[in-house]
Amino acid sequence: MHWDEVIGQKEVQERLLQMVNENRLPHALMLCGPQGAGKMALATAFGCHLLDDGRPTSKAMLDKLEHPDLHFTYPTIKLPSMSAEHKPVSDDFAREWHEMIMGGPYFTMDQWMQAMGGENQQAIITAGESDDLVRKLSLKSSQGGYKVSIIWLPERMNIECANKLLKLIEEPPLQTVFIMVCEEPDKLLETIRSRVQRIDVKKTDNASIERALIERRGISEDAAHRISRLANGNWLKAMDELQVGSENEQFLDMFISLMRLAYQRKIKDLRKWSEVMAGFGREKQKRWLNYFLRMARENFMYNFQQEELTYMTQKEEDFAHNFARFVNEGNILAINDLANRAIRDIGQNANAKIVFFDFALQMIMLLLQK
């Protein structure tokens, strides 16, 4: 894992390297920031940097993330095959973790849950993990240098694990560096937070995401520019935009159909539209309603004719060119309220045909407001 796999974040990278160069590297760091900013990428690249002693064997092990002095800790679940007494530890899922992180250091908890096969469970870091970590870090460095412990989402530690880890941080084994990757630091014990050096990782700048999309994904400059702005500093969201393009196109078609039929007051066709929406399934219905909210906001902002305020694909912008004037100061709040009520009703298992037909009829009146 090398620095070139980190998208942007040059300022954080320079700060980490400066600590090493000036011999003031703390024994415990915590990288905090929003999802998709590259915290895990930074932690892994920095851990590899600390362990790289220049020898070909070390480099080969680090390229595969199989260095014996590099330890990963992450939330786990309890599988049905595990005994009642067993406390799940990271090593139980070492193969799944290695496959995931070798696929790239940008991933979500949902993706990790799917890899473990426990989408409906709650993943935590158990007391068994802290015991395992104490055992591993008590051993001498196999290569004679640092031992690096990267802890992904330490806020998911249970209280027993957190207390044991606190003791380990207070009395760290020789030449051990802890690198925590945290998204919700307020959920960590204050005593742990006070004993680590916190580094805040900001959203990735749009220019770096745009460049990475062009160089790594081979997409056009115009598409990369639009996706980077939609991603708003989140590389994971940029990847989602690439992967769910077909669904977004379907969502746009349904949005356009609704607005045209509502404007033309075609009640029978709006009933058919609501029946199509009812067939989507509740999760997809909620995704469309959230898409609708975003499109309402973008069309409202499009009226200001300032490109930096809008985040749309080319097809979305083509429709907005003539439609945006119908979303204005007189109806934007009511449109948002309407969509949020529909999200609530769908979440409460209301009849989807009724919800969306009423939604469509309400749009007829709202488009008339100025």
C-alpha cells in the first residue's frame, strides 16, 4: 500500500511524514473525518511507510499487506458456527478483510458486513480482540522496527474492550504505533481520546476526485467534473455514482414523467405512474423520494444560474434548463414537505399506490404556485 493510492489529502500526508522526520511521532494517532475522505487509505499507507525498511522482502510483504508487524483490528460479528463462549476477533475474518482491503482502502461498513455475511447483525470490537491485540503486540518486532496496529472504527468497541485498550495505550509495548480510523469520535471513551493525537481529515477536494476518476476509471473530463461535484468530497459516493448510473437514469425518467404529467394534469396517466412507483419495493421507493428531494433542490438552485451551486448530470441539467422555473420560492418548501411525508408514510408501510397517487395529485397544485 503506497501513498499514491490515497486520493488527495496531501496536507495530512505531509503532516504525518513531518512527525517521523522530526522524531516526534506519538505512539497513538487518531484520524477523524467524514466517510469517504480516505482515512483508512491514509492509515494504511502511513503504516506501510513506518514498516518499510528498504529491503525487498519487506516491500513485497507490504505490497500484499502481509507484513508480520502490521496488525489490523476491525468490527466483527458472531457467526452461527461459533461456540457460545467464543468472543469474535479480527483473525476470525482475516481472509475476508484481506480480500476487501486489497481491493482498495475505500469501503463502507455495509460492504464489510456483506463480506462477513452478517448484514442483519451489529458489528462490534469485542474484549476478545483486545486480549488478542495484547498478545500480538507483546511479541518483539519480527523485522526489528516498528509494530503498527491499525484500528478501524474504534468507536465500535464494547466497554470491556475499550478499557483494556486504554491500558494498552497508556503502557504501549516498545516501538508500537497505534493508528485509529474513526468516524464518530464522540462515542469513544474520553480517557482514550485524551491519550491519542487527533488529526482531522477533511473532505477530499473535488479536483483530486476529478483527477482520480479520469486517471483510474478512464471517464471523460466532463463526466468526471460532474461526478466529483456530486460526490462532494466523498470518493465512495463518486464510486456509487458510477455504479448506480442505470438506476439514476430510471429515477430521472420517473421524475420527468411525473412533472410533465402533473403539468398537463393527466390524472389517468398519473394513476398509472403511481402504480409503477408502487411496484418498486419500499427501499427503492425511498431512494427515489430522496432522489426527488435532491432534484427539487437542484432545480431550485439552477434558477440562480450559478454553476457552483448545482450538482447535476448532463441529462438532469438538460431537463432543468426548461423545467427549473417551476420550482421556486413559492413552492419549494411545500415540495420538500410533501416528499418527506411520503418518505415517512412509506417507512410506516402505508399503501404505496395511495401514497404516490396522492403525491402526484399534490404536484399538480404545487407546480401552479409562484
